[in-house]
Amino acid sequence: MGLVVSASMAVSSLTSCSGLPGAGPTAGEVTAASKPTSTGETRFALIDVDPNVVAKMESWSAVSLQGTFGKQGATATQAIGQGDYVQVTIWEAAAGGLFSAPANAQMTGSGSRTATIPEQVVGPDGAITVPYAGRVQVRDRTPQQVEQAVVAALTGKAIEPQALVTVTRNVANTVTVVGEVTGGARVPLTTRGDRILDVVASAGGTRAAAHETFVTLVRGRQSVRIPMQALLTNPSENVFVKPGDVISVAKEPQTFTSAGATGQNSVVPFDSIGITLDQAIARAGGLSDTRADPGGVFVIRYERPEEYDQLGFRRPDPGALPQVPVIYRVNMRDPNGFFMARRFPIRNKDILFVSTAPAAEMQKVINVLIGFVGAAATVVAVSAATR
């Protein structure tokens, strides 16, 4: 009798919350922890995944370059800016003019002469120097407009002058590309217009795989970050860039953590910009046949407040946290749970946790008691505990 009493006390102790080792809380313990504390606060939101929840998640709009910067066409013209290098070539209709000295002469046609003024950098005053014309304003003007200004300044001084203005080094009309690219650089823009992928390709392309690469476009005070795959799968996101834009390419492997009664507890990488819960369960080795509680499949993450509020649930009390701590529960005992898992999105840094089944917890007790009091006493003790 004393052996049975001792065994029964051991069962009672081991089946308490802290009596058994485990991979995490049971489904019942998660539910209990989601209830308000004695002070009325809740530490996290526990949400059962149903068709209404996944439908609202599917309506959440992803961050968009086109949505932020709008539909913009290519820049029609490129104005000369400060820091650009400009070269001017001047023609006269006949010899004997200002620019027809033998040292500078180059025959381009019967009785005509030409002279090339060495390239100049556009200074802080936005002008360059043209002999006999003085300082000519070029900043915020196109090469064609500068040509007209040079001709106007030389009219009456040179013999029927004509001018050709060339930007030899484009500094103002460039986009800066940095990060995980083969050759980060300041990339000059072409007059036909360049999109994000054009500029990234000009910088040598990305070093990382597309599914783990993110592109950030900084324009003025706005900054938008999207996956590279979004640019490839949705051409409208491959927007035209503008002079002065900064493109940052970053490698960020997408992973989720699997824990509890799964086939493997590890950090699991994505091979795309997003996977669903059923795919995540498969990549984690599935649910353990001997340990998993199919009714206790949880996805743990932080949600942005503006998105969480669309679900229609009361916010928990996370204190000063900028995001809302949420645990989503999917009941895989219900066949409908498979359809919910097929639609539920897994995000970067999510935690997939599968709780241990109550029967598995009891098996732990039996295994411990077999070594403690022997098989016979274990049967008696377990019978007493279950009564």
C-alpha cells in the first residue's frame, strides 16, 4: 500500500505544470495564458484561424512601389546639373572667324571651321565659360537649350556660329546603387528612361538569390522596401527611377522557426517570398505521430497594429511594444483546418509551434515510473491516478 501511495503522489507531482520536461506549453496552457491576468491585462492575443480571419489577411495590401510613388513615365528630357562635365564644340560658316585659327582648325566642310572647348565642370553658379561669350548658364537646361544660348551669345562676334553641347560625364542625372550588387556605383540614366531592374543590371546585378533579396528605393524623404521577386513577378512594381534616387539591395534570408512536436526543431529557410502554413509544416518534418496534438498548432508573430485592427479583435496590452503580439491557433483535427493551413501565410521570423498531446505527457509519466517503482506498481499508480 505504501508503494501505491508513493507512486500516486509521484504521478500527481509529475503531471503538474512543472513536473515534466517538455518542448513547450500544452494547448491548454497556451489558452490559459491568453486569459486576462489578475490585473485585467492580456499579454498576447490568441486567435482561432477561420475563413473570416484568412479572408481579411488576404485583403491586406502589400507594400508597393507603384502605390507609393504612383504611375510615372520616363523622364522626357535630362537637364544639366551641378557637377556635370560639359564639352562645347563651335562651328563657323567660313574661315577667318573667332574659332578658325590654324591651331584649332578642323575641316568639316567647304570653307567652314570648328573649335572644341575642353570639358568643364558645372560650378556652383550653374555656368560654364565659353570664349567670347563669357559665363553661360547651363544648370537646369537641356543641351539643346544651352546650344541656343551659346549661339545667341556669339551672334555678331563669330561668323554664323553653330554649337554642339555634350555632357561628357553625367553626375546630376544618376542613380546611386549600393548593397548586394556586383559593382555598387553611381549609374548614369539614359534619355529613354530606366527602371529599377535596368539600373541594378547596370551595376552588375545582384549577388544573392532573388528570393532572399530585398530592394529599397529611397526618393526624397520616402523609402519603400519590397522583395526582388515582387519586381520580377509584378512588372508594374518595376517603376522608372529618377535622378537622385538611391537603390539599396540587401540580402535577407527568409526563415521561420519550428518548435515543439514537429519532425525537426530548427530554423527553416524559405525558397520564395512567402509560403503557407501547410508548406511550413511539411518543411518542419510534419507533425510528430507520437507526440503532436493536432488541435494545438500555433503560429506566433507580431502584427502591425493597422493590420491587426482589421481582424476585429481587441488589442492585448503589450505595453510600449510598437507591434501586437499574436498567437494564431489552427485545429488540424478538423478537416477544415487543412484548408485554413493552405491559405494562412507564413512570414519571415514566424514561430511554428506544435504542442504535445496529453497522451504523450502521460506516457512520459509511465516511462519515469517504470524506472522508479517497477512495472507492476506503475499499473496500480496509473489506475489510481486515472480514477
